[in-house]
Amino acid sequence: MNKIKSLLLVPYMIWIVLFIIVPIIMIFYASLLDLEGNFSFENYKNFFTSSYLQMTLSSIWYAMIITFFCLIISYPLALVLSNSKHKEILLLLIILPTWINLLLKTYAFIGILSHDGLLNKMVQIFNVPSSEFLFTSTAFVIVSVYIYIPFMLLPIFNSMDEIPGNLIQASSDLGANYLTTFRRVIMPLTYEGVKTGIQITFIPALSLFMITRLIAGNKVVNLGTAIEEQFLVTQNYGMGSTIAVFLILAMALILIITKSKSENKEV
């Protein structure tokens, strides 16, 4: 039986080596090369200059804002859905936009937020002058939150949906009101779902680049935008790889911090 399990793991291990480990090694190797292809630590020295450090802090700040708003919207929404009679249908309606291509959704928001877009036309009905909603950091946060809400919602909803109903009933029978039940029963049992939601929201929010270009213009510059610029514009592959190395390290750090307790248990 153990031999069969070992054989079944072979394709998976080959996949990990070819498409995860090898690309990471290649990125790290490229980060040690300058523009002439010579071995150098110049890229790492440049990364620790004020401009790149400021950009890194800006990336972390916007990722935190996006994650925070996704959490405060998704948690009560998951609570409502878990107590709904038609939770499967309602959940499907929320997840449905994730089936649409990200680029299409971004262009849809351009049509909504542009100067002659739907939002300005609705505002003009009330004789309010048009405003520039597009190409602002606010628009970037709003669109990013909209895109990542389903990713935050799903793990929280699953953790709430798995709470046995008899625990809620027992809390009520023992005289606890709803707020006490929520604080002492629901919140602790959904903690792992919240951590998972933070993982799958914060990590990709660090490396957004298409939304920053199309929605925020030049108002938001983060690690993902910098990598795109280094590879496609300046063609400084070494510096782009260096930024990617620090992005990978930041993602690994988030995974370690938010690691689920269940992952530490032996199977």
C-alpha cells in the first residue's frame, strides 16, 4: 500500500520540481546578474534604496487595506448566508463573477467609473457635476475588494457552515445571548477560516499589476507593477527577478504567520 502511495506521489513531485522549485531557482539566479549578465549584488543594493522600500511598504499597505475591507464585508455576509435557507443559491450568485475573466471585469469597471461612465451618469441625474472616479487609489481599492471578496468569503462560510447546530443550541440553553454565543462559540470556530481567507486575499493583493494599470493609472505602484515594468519596459531582468525574490519571501512569511493549526497535526 505504501509503495502505491509513493508511486502516486511521483507525478505530483515532478510537477512541483519543474513548475515551482526550478522557476524559483531561475528567478534567484537571474537576480544575481546585472544588465551585462555578470554576477553582482547590485540589484539587491538597489532594492534597499528608499524608492524600492517605499514601493514595498505601499504594496503592503494597499494589500492590508484590501484584505481588511474584504474581511469586514465577508464575515457578516458569511454569517447571514450560513443561516439562510437558500444559502447554496445565494453563495453561487456571489461566486458567479469569479467565473468571468479578470480582464473583462476590469474593463467593465472602466466603463462604470470613467468620466462618461454609468456612475457619473447616475450622479448627473441629481444635478451633481461629474467627477473623476477612474485612475484614483480609491477606485483601485474598490475594484480589488470586489474581485477578492469571494476568496475571503468562501473559507469563512465553510468554517461557519461546519459549526454543529447543537453547539449554538447548547449555548442558548445555558442562557447565553446571541452576542455571547457569537463571541464565545462562533468566532473561535471560524478563526481558521479567517486565517485562510487572509492568506488567499493578502498574498495575491501584494502582486496586483493589471488592475493598478487600468484602474489606478500611475496613482498606485506596487511590487507587481514594478516587476512588470522591469521585465517589459526597461528589460532589466535582474532587477525584476530581485523584486520577485522579495515578493516570494513576503508570501512565504504570510503563509508561516497564518499557518493553520490543522496543518501542524500529524495525519
